[in-house]
Amino acid sequence: MNPGSACFTARGLSKRYGLGPLRAPRVALAGLDLELALGGRLALLGPNGSGKSTLLRLLAGVERPDAGALKILGGDPRSGAVRRRLGYAPDGAPFPADLPLELLLETLARLHGLDRRSARLRARRQLAEAGLEGARRLALERCSLGMRRRFALAQAFLFERDLYLLDEPGAGLDAEGHAWLETLLAAARGRGSALVIASHEGAEWARHCAGVLLLSGGRARWRGSVEEVLAEAPALEVELAGGLAWGRARAALAEQGLELKDPRPAPSALAAWYARRGGDP
């Protein structure tokens, strides 16, 4: 891949987190090599703790790798010029929890260069599209899990970006939220933006991507196309096609405090595929 055609390139990325003087550091990433073309779409699959969120944090410039080289959109991921070109929706909302949603988005818009009036209008429009118009004066800490997820996505898509990094984007969303996310992803693909979507329930979102990377224990266990995944595990096609409907039903019932048990075979086809590829489900 020519450097000019790369959305990002990573060579030998490693990251550890210390667990105290009496415990060995936990390896989150171990010598990962990865690249994505401009406009590319990659699904990061793997069980919890496999390194997906760590990789996204490094790509977003939120953390530094302990070793290795990383270049995103031709520059350093921690530089302002690069950060303005990417949208990052973490699993969680690392924003000031005591501030109202509208003020948070307005502040982000002003940091992007908009004047106060334009920033407020953009913030209100984005909250309305996210289904949060009635909660615009509500502090983030008073929002439900689904509302926080909508806000995380709203701020990531506040402006058109060249690269979107989405960590568990469907977590906590109800049926309406899933439909809105589908619209966001379709629009990003239509603009030619690159996408990296991480999920331990990857069947629901992998169909939006062209490539798949399976992580386990901080290492790349397998990489290829969604078509190759389906060729190896045809049962996955059911999950890829039905995952969205299943996620919507489960989220809708969760909003009412109810739990819907998964009727699909256990272990699922996706979990079985993880195991065959060396990634413990």
C-alpha cells in the first residue's frame, strides 16, 4: 500500500497496563501490525479483553503505545490536525458528567472553529437527530446507558470526518437508536469515510465492513474479508443478517427492565469461529 493511500499504518504496536507492584502488567496489545486504506472499513472482532478498545484508543490518540510506530491520515494521532479529521465514539462517555448535553456538544463545535451561535445550532440539530432533543439540558451523569451511547455517537458524528472509530456502537441502543446508527453508518460510507468498528458481538456490525481482524490476547489471530469469514463458517451468515434485528429486540426489552434470552445455538457460530481461530470466546 502506498503511504499516500493509507488511512493509517501501525507497526509493532504494543501496550501494557500496570496492575500494581504485586501483579504482572497486563498485555493489552503485543506487536500488532495493521493498515487500512483511505475509505476502508474494518471490523475488529474478539472477546472482551482482547485488545479492541486499546487499539481504538491508540488510533484516536487518547493513549500512546509503549512500543511501535503509528501514523494516521499522514500524521501523529495526537496532533490537532489529525484529531479534527477523525470521530471517536468510545465505549463509555469520557466527558464532564455534570455538564448538560447541549453545552458539551456546543463546546466541541466551538473547539472545531464555529462561532457561538453556529455551534449552538449545530449542537441542537445533532441532539434532535440523535433523539435527545428533550434531554438537551440534562447532565450526562443523569442519562441512561442508551442516552449516553447516543451522545457518544452524536459527538463522534458532529462533523463529517475522514475516519470514524466506533467502540461497541450498538451497546444500550433501543430500536430507534439502532435505526439512527444505521443512517449514520450509511452516510459515512456514502461519503467515502473510513470506518473501524469494534465489537465482541461483531456479527451485528461486521456486515458494514469489508475487512475483519480477529484479536485475542492483544494479538492478531486472523484477518481477512467478511466473505472469507462466511465461507469458513456459513452459520455466521445468520448472525450477520439477523444480528441487527436481534439487537433491537433485546435493547427494546432492556429499556423495560426485561431480559430476552438468545434463541440461537450456544455456543454461537461466532464464538465457535473465535475458538477455531485461537481466540477464546
